[in-house]
Amino acid sequence: MWKKFLLFFLLTLLLASTAAASPRYTFSLTEPAYSEELRFEDDRIAIVFTLKAKGNYYEYPFELTNKTGQPIKIDWSQAAIIDPDGRSHRVGRSTAPALTGTQPEGLSPTTIPPQAFVAEAIFCSDDALSVGGLARVYTTYLYPRTYQEAKKLIGSSRKIFLPLEINGETFYYTFAITVENVAIN
């Protein structure tokens, strides 16, 4: 009887620790082209998303390089993060000053000179609050912080919609970041 109780106790402890365990994500870029390194490049731009396998998933850090001979403008007023279910969210920029309220209004475009790059991090603006205009408090995470919830997202994608203006013409880029796998950390 004692052995059965001990076995039951150990199994319960294992299941409880698995449910609360921190997930370790494996991501890939699946749109506009597949990349395990979360990189995309064409004749106009090169972009790399720098998500870590473990952490506080409340923003998407990236570096965007202008490969053209003209300035590129990122039009933040049209940029969006799109949930796996298709819901669109306005973006906020971590490099922009913290704003009061829950919606950053009037984000000015970012200009990237020819042959230069910019490092940014974007988040869902409806998931962040500003505290005293000085700091952001994120109310939700882009990805769950428990293994049990995280494993439900395997195969799902969040999309980042970035309109880029080059020499008066707007190019619409959509980058899909897919959860390939989730492991217990």
C-alpha cells in the first residue's frame, strides 16, 4: 500500500510540475519564405526576428536592413500583429516613448537610410499600459508561460504586417512566425 501511495504521489508531483513548467519554444518564419533562423531577404530588405527560445514573450524584436539606394519608411500607423485566429492588433514600438493610455496614437514613421538598418521591438498596443508615461506594463504575453497552454500552439502562427514605403511606393510585407515545437525547460 505504501509503495502505491508513493508512486501516486510521485506521478502527481510530476504532472503538476509539468503543468507549471516554463515552456521552451522553437519558432520558424513560414511566410513570406520558410526560415528556421527567422530571416527573410529580397532585393529591397533583409529582416531577422530575434525571439529567444525562453523568456517573457511580450514583444517581437527584429532588425530591418535597407538594401536599396533610397530611404525606407516603416508606416507604423498601418502595421499590425495578427493572432492565429485572424484578429488584428495595432502595434506599439519599444523604442518609442511610453505614452499615456492603452493605445499609442500618432506613432511617427521610422526612416531607414539607404544601406542602413534599424533595431526595433514591437508589441500589441492593446496589451500594454503606460505607467506615469515612463514605463510599460504588459498585461498579456504573446505566448503562454506554462507548458500545458504552450503546447496547444504548436503549428499556429502570429503574423506581423509591415507596410514599407520606398521611393513613394508602398510594399506590404507579412511575416508569419510559427510555433514549431514546445518543450519543457
